[in-house]
Amino acid sequence: MAERRQVDRIKTANGTLIFSDRQRGVRSCAVRDISDAGVGLRLNDRDVITPIFKMTLDNFRNVRTCQVIWSRGRYVGATFDADTER
């Protein structure tokens, strides 16, 4: 399978919290890889993710809005909205 990413990602095993205005609660999941442009996530068994969601790696000090660009089972790839880091 050909690599389609435009930016190299750094592999990691960090955790993150994801949440959405459309879903109740905050969920934890694993970050598989990350770059300035996007993130690869591994969701927990029963998690469902909305097409647009928010994530934080540092307990809500910084929050990024993400858009799902692909998903396969528990694995999700998302891009970061450029204007959402706070």
C-alpha cells in the first residue's frame, strides 16, 4: 500500500482525550502517530467518533479540533484544523 501522507508523522504510544459537542463525555484513546498536520488514533473497543471532534494531549491546556479523514475499525486518521489550537 502506498504512503499517502503529505507530512511525516512521529510514532508514539501516548494517550489522549477526545470529546465532541455531539457526544456526551470525554473518552481516552491511544495516539499511534502525530504530526503538525494530523494524528493517527487507536480507539477503545466500543468508542464511536464523530466526523469532527476535539482532542487534548495535556489535560485541556491545549485543545485541537480534528476532522476524520479515514477510519478502519478501531483505527482513525484525522487532520488538525489550523485555527483551533489554544
